[in-house]
Amino acid sequence: MGDQPIDNDGPSGPDTTTVATDDDRSARPTATQGSLDDIAPGLFPNDTVPDELIGYRVPSACQIAGITYRQLDYWARTSLVVPSIRGAAGSGSQRLYSFKDILVLKIVKRLLDTGISLQNIRVAVDHLRQRGVEDLARITLFSDGTTVYECTSAEEVVDLLQGGQGVFGIAVSGAMRELTGTIADFPGERADGGVSETAPEDELAARRKNRARRTG
């Protein structure tokens, strides 16, 4: 999609989303599509992309993304960011948010903090949801305070800044790196109810027990 705007004025105005023409692409230097480790070295431990079948409950998702429960609940009810592992279905059910879901929550929060309207953020989120985790790591989002632009190469970033359209930017790989470090402190859960990882407190308790056995 390149450095095209991912903005939409909604029913009351024209759709400003545009697609670069073939002439535009041929006039622009071609970006080299390197591996994920080339673009963001050490992004994931052991070079393993997060398991998209592992989810995190609402309290954990809020803490990891740095948002309030009210924000998360409103965004879910309005279909801005919905849990992809498990939604709320009936009394007692727990919503589960994937790594990618929480990444999008973090990005939404940052865009809101810079003054972008929820209407325009919604269009950007629709584009982000269509991409896999590795594709997202290659994206930098820029905005002039109104329109959100998506760049996937250094050349596109330069073009955008030279055009005066980028006031601030969000490197998705940077948000991923933060998320990878934070999410490790929270227990994940599979959709079938199984816990995927030992909670930090439980791991510490297990080490104490093992130490006690060795000294006992």
C-alpha cells in the first residue's frame, strides 16, 4: 500500500484512501524486502513469532497495552479492536486477546494520544488487522494529526517527510519490542482453557521448592 493515506471521512465526506499508481511505484526506488531479523534484529526471543492461538484475559490485556478497562470494553463493543482468540459468549466467559490484538490496542492508544479521531483510527486498524505479525513489523505509521499514512520502506518515509505530511511516526517494530518484553510477565491461556506459560509468581515458587528439596 506504500505511503498512501489510510483515512476515511465516513458517510458525510469522500473516501480519501488512494492507491499508488504504477507510474508512482516505478518512479520510486524499490525497497529490499529483508528477513524479519534484518529489519528488527532480536525482536522475538529465539526468533519465534508469538503463537496466535495464545490469548490474554482482559485485566492482563489492559495492563500490557496501557489502557483502561473502559477503553478496552468500548473498543470491543464498537468492533474497533475485538479479541480474536475468544470473545465474550455467555455468562462467565472470558475474552482472550492475542499478541497481535494487544499490539493493535497499543497502537490505537498512541494514535489517540496524538489527537487522531477514532473514525480515522478505525480505518487504519482495518488495514493493520489484514496483516500478519511479521508484516506489521515492517510498517511505520505517520500522521499529520488528521490522516494516517502507512510506510513500509525507508524510501517511502523519506518521500512522506519531504512532502511535509509526517508530523509524528510510530514504528510498529518498536511497539512490538516493548510488547514482547512486557507480555512475558503475564500468563497466557489457550482457547481451550489451558495455561500456556507459568505465571512469574508460580515460577518463583517452583524454584523455591526445588531449592528446598536440594537442601532438605
